[in-house]
Amino acid sequence: MQKTINQRLFLDIHAIQTMPPANINRDDTGSPKTAQYGGVTRARVSSQSFKRAMRKYFNDNGDIGNVGIRSLEIVKYIANKIIEKDESISLENAMDMAEKTLNAAKISTKDQKAKALFFISDKQANKLAKASIDQITDRKILQDILNEDCSIDIALFGRMVADDPSLNEDASSQVAHAISTHAIQSEFDFFTAVDDLAPEDNQGAGMLGTVEYNSSTLYRYANIAIHDFYRQLSDKEGTINATKLFLEAFVKSMPTGKINTFANQTLPQAVVVSLRTDRPLNMVSAFEEPIKSENGYVEKSIERLFSEYTKYDKILDKPIFTGYLLVNDQRVNEIGKAEENLKELIADLETELNKNLED
């Protein structure tokens, strides 16, 4: 069984990130999402939108083959795997075979599509395709396939199957809704679009409308229960590499809502990483009293976060490792090792994980 030196090992990641006018995460009316916290309205970016961006980053930038697919088109996905293994099988027959195999595993389908989004790893899909070719219909065998070879994103973000809870996978990570460290007020952009082929005597717009937006400085937080993640992946090197990728994705990825309209391509101005042995800790309490400023929120938000960091040493064990990265030179409370760049922060995290994970 995969073990950590300490029975429990948690990675905390905190970030302060400024956001110009943007609408990266909308509600059902098209408005930027918000939340009430500390008696004022805050900008909010949902955890789901950041997790989606991180999963995309895994696929685009990760040197890790076993990532998952979450889709209604799971029958077609496995059917293509069947054809890859046996080119003599037609797509129509492969679709029938894949659907029967999924149904035998108690995954509901309709019109050769899953009734609900289903999360499956590449390795699991390949094994199901092989089982389909071998005409395996035993429910336990098929469900064992779906409970083994967990992809990093299924392990991190979890899988819920309403039809059969035995196929559920508990998430080893948590991603918080990002909120602004201060109160915000939404604004509206009135826009017009010109018809390039309109007659010269037509001075009217071809289209007009409004887009709601706000600007903010966000506090972002995520964690990983490393001991659970290690158990799920059953591979020390794989766990460490995936954890490094998670940190990199958390820092560099961005939800893409209205990004062509606002080009809000920012990065965090501060990143703090800790390893704890008792429990994870979200530091949003630092901003329960909203920051008030007429000359920027970033530096004040970083100061507030760093001042809050050591307060919980009165309740929790001190982290066994803390490293932080500041983009700008700024005096802050000393809470750990100051890193020169993200690569150095990731390298130091790798060293600490190697110390705390047993082969």
C-alpha cells in the first residue's frame, strides 16, 4: 500500500491575482458571478470554471498520458478504441458493442449516448474496448476496470455516477470559488458593430448590445490530500509529477469566458504553497473585512494574506514546508522560503514530496 511518512499530507495553494475588466464566469443571465462576503458584494469565479481550465491545461501541457475524458459521447469514444484494436469492425458494430459493454457495467445510455456526463480515463477506455471485443459481460469485471487505472483528473476532481455509487471516485483535491478581496460594482459596456457591406448613406450600426463586466483582485485557493492522491494513483513518481502539474496549471490556467472581448490574460502576483500534516487551510478569512483602497488592491491583499498566515499556528501544526513567489519586490511577513521563480517553487515542492512519500 502506498504510504506517506505522515499519515496525512495536504498541499495548500494560495494566490493573489488581479483581473482587469472581465466576465470570465457568467451566471444564467450573462452577468459576472458574485458572492456576498463580509457584508459586501464580491466578484466570484466558480471552482468549476477553474477546474475546467486546469483540466484543459493538463491535456495541452502535461507530459502525462493518462488524463480523462468527460462526455455524453462515451459510447463513440470507446467505439473508436474498439476500431483502433480491430480495424475489421465497422463503426456501427463498434457502437453497438461499446453500448452493450457500458450497459453491462450499469452505465445508462440512450440513443448511444450516456444519459449523464461520464468521466473515464484513457486506460479505462482501452480496457473496456478490449473487454467489448472479448465479449466480457460480467458486471464485476467491467466495474473493476472502471475502478482501476484512475486518471489524474478523475483522482483530483472526482467522479459521481448516480446509477451506481460503486463507480464513484472521491476527489483528492478541492478548488475554492475565487472571490475578490474587496467590494466590487459591476459595469456595462455598450457596444456597436458596423456592417461592412452597408450602403454609404446608412450610418446606423449593424448590431448593438451590452456586456456586463467587473474588475477585481482575486484570492484563489486549492488543496490536494496528497495521501489520498498517492493511494489513487499507486505510483510515487506519477503522484509527484501530477502534483507539480496541478500547481503549474493552477497558476497558469484561466477560464475563457469572454476572453476575446476583454483579453484578461493575467497571472498571479503572489503564490504561496504549504505542506501540512493535520488538515488543509483556506485563508479567505484574511479578507472577511474587505480591503478599501484608492491606489490598488494587489499589494494590500498580499500583505493581508501574509499577515494572516501565521495566526493559525495557534490552532494547527505549523506547515512542514512553505514556499512563496512574489512577482514584485515587496516586504512581507516571513512565512517560508522566498522563491526566485515558479520553476524553483515547483522544484522545492518536488523535493519535499520525495521526502514525505514512501516508495
